[in-house]
Amino acid sequence: MTDHWTERLSAYVDGELDREERGALEVHLTSCEACATAVAQLRQVVGWAHGYEGKPPKVDVWDAVARGIREREGSREESRHPPKRSGERVRRFVFTVPQLLAAGIALALFSGTAVGVALRAVGAGSGRTVVTDPALLPDEIPLGESFDIDGNDPWTVAVVTQLEEQYAEAIADLESLLREGQDKLDSATLRVIEENLRTIDEAVEQATVALRRDPAAVYLSELISVNLRRKLELLRDAAALVASET
Amino acid sequence: MLINALAGAVLALATPQATDTTFAVEPNARLEIQNMGGEIVVRAWDRDEMRVQGDHSRRTQIVVRRTRSVVRLRARASRGPANIVDYEITVPRSMSVTLSGTYTDIVVEGVEGEISAKTVQGNVSVKGGGGEVYLRSVQGTVTLEGASGRVDAHAVSEDVRITNVSGEIVAESVSGDVLLEGISSGNVDAGSVSGSIIYDGTLQEGGQYTFVSHSGDVALSVPENANASLTVATINGDIRSRFDLEMTRSGSRRRPIFTVGTGSASVEIETFSGDVRFFRPGERRSRRP
Amino acid sequence: MSALASKVGRSSDPLESEAADVALAAAGDGTAFERLYRRHVARINSLAEWMLGTPDTEDVLQDIFIRAWEKLGTFRGQSAFGTWLHRLAVNVLLRRRETDRVRARRYIAHEETLEQAEAPATGPQLWADIETAVERLPQRSRDVFVLHDVVGYKHDEIAEHLGITAGTSRSQLHHARMTLRKHFE
């Protein structure tokens, strides 16, 4: 088709021609079978597009969507938690140990002043771990032996949950120590500590949000883990400082 | 004044406003100082003796506790809390030092043994060191030059600068930068949260290098004849290179892997929003990014 | 069932029951949101596949629906929910595409665009189905066709989103339709 009406056919189908042009085209259509056919076909294309029902994804993603929504609601709930005293920020541990372990991330967890427990996944994704705190091991596994971490194994889950609680507890203990002793600290030091804790918290928050949106970006859990460890170190420094001033 | 060594001896040094005393020590012993405030400067000489110089108030004494393997220095006040002491210690070169303070700048020069230097408010500046070198400051810079051995350097709000060092390195800051130059190492782990990381050093065959920042940039020097696999993961950062980089098939848009030469060294770079830049040695602008 | 649900009841009119589900979902009813998801996911998935040029849409679909949940409070009912959802999806998809493209472009030191080249005009080919024919359209005209005819944007909106002129948008749309009409001969 080479007549100059061809270019206007889509506009005609979309009702974009002014009255004059539309009239002229309609006159043309009565005598040009090619154009008339084209118009009919274009209408079919448009009709198809309007009514197109779509092709569902190969894998249903509803579960992932629901989980994403729940997590979002959960963290929103946490951040709405009212502070206990004025000026006190509630810092929550927003990433779970099992998730970090599942990503094969080395984690050193400490409980307050205790020596600590090292939980290490030997080889990313291999799921084998070494627990070095005797208090956590059942009698039959000697210290230093590795065992398979299985998300369904109740004992493993219990160990990991306990560690998770200790970690959160350690952070809470230290934060509370810092809070109570903060007037003993030099105000410049306190400010630096708080600013840097905030820097770390923001980084953890950003990475956590990004990881929820994109669980495939596993390296984000490393970023989170490394920063949580830094936070713990900084809190311990601060607590030691408070203790030394007492 | 030379004082003979006595195992387990506790020496309370007299209290003028300055202390200056020298005594014999085992060359491989360790020096331990805990200082609340004031400087700690440790230098090395080739004698099997330790010289302790201190500036402090009249009320303060420097107490030396010694065993065959450890010499401990503490400040003690006759009344109330110990005041500030500025220490200047000279030790046998092979000695190890463990120094900690609160409002304390720490300087160590020429010591070839293990070095541990921690302070809260103050800079840590070390030249030399062998074996294990552990440096930490909360408010202050951490600077290390010319060490060889295993290095572990941490700052919080200021920079970590490591120059001309060989051996394994772990270097971290929270909001400060981590600058590693003239490094000869097969194992480097450098991280910051909001600070930048710059690495200008070797990428050895089979070496492992990890550079992680959250919002800071990572700038890595890649020598022309290097053999390295560079894995980059970033969410919002740009990846820029001053030279052509070939992306291997095993990489993906999300996590590209660039191969240089045989790809022998393994380099992992991770940022969240920081940029990643590759440059040739010597190309970096002198102004810090 | 929540008090709101029982008040709204169940209507046989799909539009009305969709409005009810939207109201319920906005109030926090996850089951109602799942119904909305099921009703629209296929179309959104096709939209994503066409606009990203890949069948790997799982993670972007999650992004889209999670974002829809979060933004549900801003839906005022001035358009059909489907229209609102499609537009939200387009925003997510365009942003995702821009991020991918920007990142890909920067891997190479010298100037080399990774944007898909326009398919050569090889003459009419009849694909197995019209969906494949849409996939095979050159990216620019595919974008315009999908945004105009499937999602319902006007040419000036398309022009703004894609960084082209409205005139280009019109001619690209026409080009796409003329290619696709072969399936209706």
C-alpha cells in the first residue's frame, strides 16, 4: 500500500482524526479495499490487545509475594514500637541467623562478656557448621566436630534459635550498658559512637530491604552480617569504655 | 639509672614530674602499657634494655610490674584517679608491644615484634611490626607503614591507611576510608560502611582479595600483567574502568565477573550504593575520591 | 470474614466484586489481595516479559505486587484497578530496564550500546502465535504497542516515559499494528 492514507489508519482506528480528515478517509475507504481490510485488521489487533488475558508466569509467585508483604509489615511493626524512654532508640535485630547461615555466611556471635560462639558454614551452601561453645552441644558430639545443619532438624533449629537470641541479647545488653553509662563518656566520644552506630544501622536496613526484594542477591546477607559484627564490636568497645570509667 | 631485673618485682618509681629509668629486659619479652590519657610512644634500639620516660603530674607514679616475659607499666595516683602520662619507651627491636589507652595517641616505630595498639580517642601510628599487628582506634586514624606479617587494623570514624606492607591484611573502618598502597599480599580483606576503599597493590597468583563497602566507593588498581578474576556485586553503584574489561560468561548482569589474564587471583568487590572503579597503578588522581 | 467483607458481600458483577476486593485489600485483607493477584498476574506477567524481553519475570513480578500492596492506599478508584495496577507495573519495569541498561553499558570502557538493535525488515513472518509476534517486534515499536494498546497509555504519556516524541510514538504504534495484523488475515 503506498497511498498516503496508510499512515493515518491507526489514528483513524483510535479516533484521533478531526472531523474533516475522518470524513475524507471514510470516503476513501469505500473505494479502497486494501485500506478497508487494513482497518478491519487493525481493529482486530487493538481488540485483541485490549482483551488480552496474558500468559501466567511459569512459576506462581504468590507465596513469595505474601512473604515479602509479611516481612514488610513485620518490620514496619517493629519500627513503630514505641521507645521505652525518651531519647532511646530501639534497635532491633532485623535479620535472622538461619537466613544468614543458609547463605553460607560465617557468623561470630557473642553473648555479653562470655567468650562467644563461632558458627561457621563450611563451604557456602554446604550447611555444615562447627559449634565451639560446649554449652550448646549435646553430650554425644565432642567439641570441634561438625554437624549438618538442617532447617528441619529440631535440635539444629533449637541451637540456632538460641544463638539468635543470644546475639540479639548481646546487642541489647551492650546497648543498655551504653545507655546507662553514657554520661560517663566524653561527649565527643559518645557522639562518634552513636553516629557510627547509626551509619551501620542504616546500611543494615538498606541491605535488608534490598535483600527482601531480591532474595537472589545473596551477597547482601554478607554485607548485613559483616555490618552486624561491626556493630557488636563497636558496642563492646563502648561498653568497655563505660566500664573503665566506672 | 640501671636497675637489675628481679622476677616478679614491682617497682614504684619516684614521683618527680618526669620519670626516666632504664633496665635490662629479655629481648623477646612483651611490653604492656595501659594508659588512660596521654601519649604512648614506643621506639626501638639494639640494646637488651628498656628505657621508660614519662611526663606526668606529681601525684602520679609509673608502676612497673615485671616477669621474665612481660613488662607492665601502669600509672597510679597517690590520691584519686591516675592522671595523664605521656610515655616514651625505648625497647629492644625484637620485643612485642601491647598498648592500650583511652584518651591516648599511640606511636610505635622500629619494633619488629608483634604489635597490639588500641585506643579510643587518639590516633594510632605504627612504622614497622612483624608477626601480628593489631591496631584499633574508635576516634582517630590508624596508620601503618612498613610492616610484614598479619595485619588487623580497625578504625571507626576515621581512616585506616596502610602503606608498604606485606602479609595478610584485614583493614576496616565504619565511616572512614581504607587506603591501602604499596601492598604486597596474597590475602586482603578491606571494608568500610560509608567510607571508600582504595587498593593499590599486588594481585598475587591464587590470592584472595575482598573489598566491601556499603555506600563508599571501591577503587582497585589492576596492573597490566595481572591475572585476576574480579567479581563485582553492587545494587546501585556504577562500575567504571579506565581500560577494557572482558566480562566472562559465568558472570551475570547482577554480578559480573571480569577476567584479566589467567584470572588466577580471586577478587571480590561488593558495594550497596558505592561505585566501583578500576585503574592502572599510578593512574589514580592524587586527590582522594 | 471481616466486618468489612460481610458488609460488602459478594457481587456477581466482576467489576463490583473487584472493587470490593480492593477495599478489603487496602484494609489489610491478604486473601482479598490474593484474589486481585490471581485475576491480574497473567496480564502483568506478559507485560513484564514483553517489556524486559525475557521470560525470567519472577523477581520483578514479586516487586510489582509487593509495591502494589504498599501503594494500595493511594488508589482512589478514579480508574479501573487493572489500569492502576498496569501503570504501577510499567513504572517498575521501566525503572528496572533502565537500571539494567545503565549498568550493562558501563561495563565496557568504549562506547558500545547494548540496547537491542532494531530487527531487520525481512518481510512478513507468521509466528506460531500472536504473542510471539509481539515478542519479535523491534523493541521500540513493541514498547509503544504494549503501552498503548495493552496498558492504555496515551501517546504523550508514552512519549514521556520512553523519551521519544508523540509523533514517533504514533508511527511506531502503527508500524507494530501493521506487522501484527498478519495474524488476522
